[in-house]
Amino acid sequence: MFDEAARDLTPNDAYMAIDEKVIIILSWLLKRKIRVLLKRSSMGVDVCGESKASPDEALMYGLPVDDSWLPSESSARATLYLANRQSPPAHYDLIELVASTPHPGTSTGACPAAGDRPRGGLHSHPTARSSARPLNAASAGSSVACGAADASSDCDDNAEDEDEDATSYAADMPSYCDDNANDEDEDAISYVHSLEPTALAESAALVSASGSTSYVESLLPNLRRAFTESENKVVNMVSSLPDEGQDVVSTLPFGYKGTNIPLVQRDYARMANGCLVDGSVNAYMFLLKKREQRISPLKKTLFFDSYFIGMLFAMVSVILLRATYSCDRYHFFPAICVCGAHTRSALSPPPFFCPLKKQTGSGAECGEDERNKT
Amino acid sequence: MNVKKIFDVHKIIIPINTDNTHWTLAVVSFSNEEMRIEYLDSLAGNGQNDLVDILVHFLKEEADRLKFTIKTWVVLPPRNDIPRQVNGLDCGVFMCYFANFMSVDAPLTFTAEDIPHFRRRMITDVYNGHIA
């Protein structure tokens, strides 16, 4: 990690230079990772699959994102305080959280019986299975839908390329997909975007009252109705599947940009009996989104997948650790940031977010703030 | 539908996996400049305060950043009138059907006795790629 610039520094300076470099790199990785995860863990948001990626897919292929889902720095500060009320587990390792790679296994399950407890105290860790298989499945001939409900042939052009160059696939997709939104959806967009919050609520009430009342009334009876013969066949078939089986049973296009995600034997077996795993839950959330588009096209519900809240929590923990990790060393530079009194063991919230201040070039303010407080 | 911002929606459904042991659901809804956060736990837990707090602050900061006016923030206490699981395995199914019902504003009128049937229904729905 040494570089030429560090050569003329004092030992302490050199030490700091190393730390600084590590922090900047980790910070970049973290921001990219969290941005992708927050963005992509929202399910079924966009016709063209803007938000349909499994987080692991997004991570693996470095998909482009915009900043709209990244919490602001102030958000990080606010959540920092909250997270700091509890010490993160000792095994929350900064390096692992920031630079962890997807590891083999399947989607994690809930309940003790689910097994596959992920490392580092994170639940619902993105996994390798759902990263790799969708692409294989797609390239093997499965249609790649451009959106949740509107599979478009424009998007199929990308299917063959996925295995070879997933990054370019990701980069190319928006231009294909941008043209695919149908008129109905465009109307819905402008309608919703032009409304004020109160009007939004009113429109929601209207939609609820006019569009889906009958559906609501029939929801429970419909769920309780007897199964047809074909449905019984499916249920019987699934009942005999091995609990840990990894063979693909079916696919659904809830991956990035409508990529087909395979649902394996385990996903189905857990639906039949046992604790659900991420694959089952995320598939169901996707279907709920599809249903809403069908029965209440004007109503907009955002269905996150099961990774969202875990990653939000992980982000807060990492930011907390980064702050404590940095402040342990920033006492070498009291003019920049007086954090020496704040130690990792204390885990009380730092008075301000020193490392971020420093990185954005406003370190002097950080020190001034602290002096004013003291 | 092309939702660019988190507040362009009427409702947000968030499945929560707690420590790989339990599934619960958070539902965020908007009404008359009020943001209402509801936490549904089929085991009648006490509300996962940390996760909900972090979620609330995330939403608040996003609202500030996006200049979205929300006058009232309401975190509802855990509801006692929701269906409850009677074993240690059904939490995920309960959570999915909470999402199913809440997303269409339907009352949570099913019971634990429905869950075996709902499991089969979920299988056929997912297999067929369609919720009727």
C-alpha cells in the first residue's frame, strides 16, 4: 500500500497515509456497493427492470446506478447515532463487509431450520447461486423479459450476450429498454409525478375504492378456493422435492432487467414445508408487483426484496465501524479532527463524522467544530 | 411504471429477515402528508425497534433530500389483531400473505389454519408465475 508520496513522511504520517488510502478505497467500494444494493433491492419498480436486480447480480456485474437511492451523508449521520446505541457484533469485520465476495451456498433462509447462516452477522447475504444461474438460464434459451409484465423482444437481443459480457449487457440495456415503456405506463408516470402528497393519497384512496374493491372482497375466498387438478399436480410434485435440492424447477423474470431467476428445488420445498428462503420470498414479492400492475395500474407500491433492510442495517454498521476505525488514528492530527478521546471500546457516537469531513476536503471545519464544542 | 424516487409510491412493502431466524414485514404508507410505518410480526414480537428506527431515519433523510413534505411520522405499535403463527416454521408464509393483503389494503382476516392451504397456493402461484 506504500506509494511514492508516502516515502517522505514521518512514521506516523506514513501510517496515516496508508490508513487514508485504505479508507478511501473502502469508502469507494462501500458507496458503490450500498448504492447498488439499495437501488437494486427494490423489486419490480421499473418496466425496464431498473430496479429488479438481485443485489448479488448487481455486485457481480457492477451495474450502473444513479444516486437517487443512496442515503445522503446526513442520513448516514442520523443512522450512525441509532446504530451506535448498540455495539455491533465483534465479528462485524470492516474488510469483510466492504470487500466480501459472494460465497457458495443458496439463498439464506429464515428460522433456525433454514441453515446457511451467513458470515459476519449479516443475514440474507447475497449469494453466488442466484448470481450465476439466471444468466445461464437466460442464455440457454429462456426469454429475457424486459419488464415485469411486459416482456419485450427488444430486450431479447441482450440475452445471448449475458454470459460473455455481463457488464456491457448492463450498460446497454437502458437504451433498449427506454423505448419499451408502453403508453399506459407513461401516463401513469406523469400522473403520479405531477401529484402532491395529498393528491397522491387521494388517488390511492380512489384507486383502492374504485379499482380493486371487488378484488379485495374476493381475495380471501379466492385464496381459499379448492385447487384444480393441474394445481394439485404441481403441489404433489413439489411435495416430493428434496429440501436442499439445487435443480432448477422454474424461472421467473425478477432478476436485473427482467433476467430470469431460477427457482430451485429448495425454494419450492420450503414453500411446501419449512421456513421460506430468499428465493421464495423475492419471487412472491415480484408476483405481488405483477398483480398490482394488473389490478391497480395507478397505484404504486414499492416491493423491496429481502435484501434491502439487511443491507441498510449493514451499511449503518459499516459506517459506524469506519468512523471508529478512523478516529482511533485521527488523534495524530488534532488540527484536523480531535477524535482521540473516542475509542473503539467506548462506542459512543462521535461528535461528528470526522473521516467523511476529512475526505471531502473540509477537515479544518471538523477540527473547528470540535473545538467549538469543547 | 418508472418510479425514480422512493416517495413516488403510495406504499412500500419491506420483507425483513431477522438474524436468519424470522421473517417479518414493514409497511410504509403515505396519507395526507403523513408517513405511517407499520410492523407486522406473526410471532407478536415487540417491534424490532432498531431496524424500524433505521428505516425511519433513512426515510426522513430521503424525504429531506428529495424535498418531500411529510408533516407527521407515525410508527404504529405492533398490532395485536393480526394472524399469529402457531409453530416455528410459518413466519415466511405469514409475511408473504401479510404483504399480499396489505398491498391491496385488505383486512388481515386469514388465520393460522389457512396457512397449509396458503403454502400450496403459494407454490402454484410461483410455479405458474401469476397470482390470481
